[in-house]
Amino acid sequence: MGEDVREGAARFDRLFTQMDRVYAKYARSQGFNYSSLYVFHAIARSQFCTQKSLCGEMFLPKQTVNSIVRSFQKQGLLELAELPEDRRHRMICLTEKGREYAQRVLTRITQAEMTSIGQFDEQERELFLRLMGRYVQTFSRELKK
């Protein structure tokens, strides 16, 4: 690997870390930790999810997801509904309080993301998303080796 590739990877790592810090800081400002905000966001955007599906999608340990879900349940933000076809798994649903909270907390994230990506013109946006998608695919494939 050339020095320019190493520097590019290091620069990307610094930027990615900065982005994580921005999300983590916002999460704390809203009474979440980073993982909790991540899970809450996934639940709010999902039409159907279980703890098992969250673990698979987010690569978080079962205990972490369970702890977060139980905490949200105690706060009245979500409820668990038994699945008739498989009583071992429960569907996670936001309560009315959870939907209101999601609207308040997650709308700011969505708006900030849209404003940020809106800074690109159409060609830049398409290039950015295409390259990011390619990066994610390659990165995922490399870690599986």
C-alpha cells in the first residue's frame, strides 16, 4: 500500500470518528447514549422489528439490545407485542409517547443530515453516495476475509 492510501485511510478514520462524536454528543444532549440512540432510531424507522432483527441489523450484542429495549419499555416509549406466528419473539412498537419523542429527537438528526447532504449539488451527492456505498461494500468484504 502506498503512503497516499495509508494517509487517505487515516484521514477517513479521523472523519468517521468525528462523525461518531457528533452523533454521541447529540445523543447525550437528548438523554441517550450512542447505542441507545442508534437502537431508538432503528425502531422508529422500522415497520417491523424484533430484538433479534435489531441485533442482526446493528451488530450489537443481544444483552445490549435487550437492556436498551427494557429501558425504553420502562420509560413508556415502546411496548412489546407477541407475534402470533412465533410466540418466542416479540414485535417492538413505539407507544404514542415514543412516537412523540421520536418526532422531537429524530427529526433534528434527519434535518441535519438532509441539510448536510443538501450542500452538495446533484452530481456531487450522487458521487458521494456511490463512493460511500462502494467503500462500505469493500470494507465489509475485507473484514469477512
